[in-house]
Amino acid sequence: MIDITGMKPETVGTTMCAVKSGSSRGAGSALRIESVDNWHASWSEVRELIDAQGGARKLRVDKDGWLSARQVVMVAFVGKTAVAYLSFIVSPDKTGCVEARHVSHGCDPDFSRRGIESQLYQAAVERANALGCKKLRGFKLNSKWC
């Protein structure tokens, strides 16, 4: 279980080698999952990952570079490298119930199919629950992500 609290989450990482053989990028580094926004030290690297995965236009970032307070971006890091992300929007539905709506997700191909996606998915669901979301919309992703 990944414990996430407040804006600066406490994470429980799993030590794993999440690289292809022959690559030294992140070898032997721990996996950690964090909620990231424009104040995070790795924000520019996270934006590059999201851009590379085709999710840039789905980020709700204003002209000053601020991420919307309603959008949550969960990021998996191997060592200091951002390798996967999942974003969702938190908002009230027509009945007043708070819901989380999946917006986009992606994973660096060098780190895909190593179990990172499913751990990131679980962390995003836990974060949505911690934020009081009673409904999850669009979170039925393919088997690689769940």
C-alpha cells in the first residue's frame, strides 16, 4: 500500500530494477510514486515525460505555468527519473458527490511492462479516495495498467 497524505505525500517504495538489460538508467533504484504539481522540484522533467507521451494538451496549465488545483498528476519515479504518470480531475458531479475523472496516462517505453503501471494506477486510486472522491470515472484502463 502506498500512503499518500496532503500535498507532499509520504511514499512507500518498492526496490526493483526497472530497466532493460544493458541500460544503466535507474538500475537498482527504488520506485516511488508522488503527487506532482508545478511546485515540485521535478516539474520540468515531469512535463517532458507527459509531452513525450502525448498528454501535454490534457494538462490544465494556465499561461503562467500553474497546474489547476483540480488536476492531480501522479508520477512514478525510478531513482530521480520520472518514468510514468497518471492524471485525473477532481470535481463535484450533478448530485454534489465528489468524483475523480481520469484524464491521461503514459509510461516511458524503457520502463513499461515492469509492474510500474499497476502500482501507479493503485496509487492514483488511493489518492482519489484520500481526497474524498466517491466515484471514479474513466479509471477502467487496460490490463497493463490495472
